[in-house]
Amino acid sequence: MRQSVTITCISCPLGCEIEVTKKGTEWEVEGNQCKNGKKYAVQEVTNPMRSITSTVKTVFKDFPRVSVKTDGDVPLKDIFEYMKEINDVTVDTRLKPGDMVKTGLLGSEVNLVATSDMTC
């Protein structure tokens, strides 16, 4: 059986329309103009990954929430599980961008880091 999907690649600024077709156990990729497009397209149809940006609570009245992001991508199918853990975090120290908020989310190698400055 042949199944095909068309996606817009976000691997580089070109934004190529890529057609990904499964032929047996192999993936055929057409339309990518850079070498990263094939890898992105196959991953997007087999195991899409995303980074997470959010906010977490703090104990500070003058800064009740701090913005955060993951320092790596996580499987799209697991986003809600990651968000449950992120939503349980409360920061009790003043942070600056890049400071570690939580390591090893859901037992993975992906960490949560601050993206705003609470020290100003």
C-alpha cells in the first residue's frame, strides 16, 4: 500500500513543500531543496518532535510567573505529559535567562530552562 503526505518543511527558511511517500518499509521524499529537508520530513511523519515554551509559578509577588522552555525537542505525542510536570513546578530562586529550572523532564535528557530575567 502506498501512502503519501505533503508537509511544509521548517528545517530552513526556504519552507519547501515536501511530499513524503511510504513505499513498503522505506520513505521517499521529494521537493526538499536542502539536505535537512529529508530528515525533517521523515521524522515529522513518523515521530514528530516539538519544543515547549510555557511559564511556571514562582514564590515572588513581584514576579508571579517566569517564562521557560525546553532545551530540546520532545515527542509531540507526549506534550501533555510534559506539560503536567511543567505545571507542577514552582520556582523559589531568582533566575536569569538560561538558568536551569528542572532537569530530566519525565526521566528524559530534556531540561527546563528560564527565558526571562527575574534579577532586574
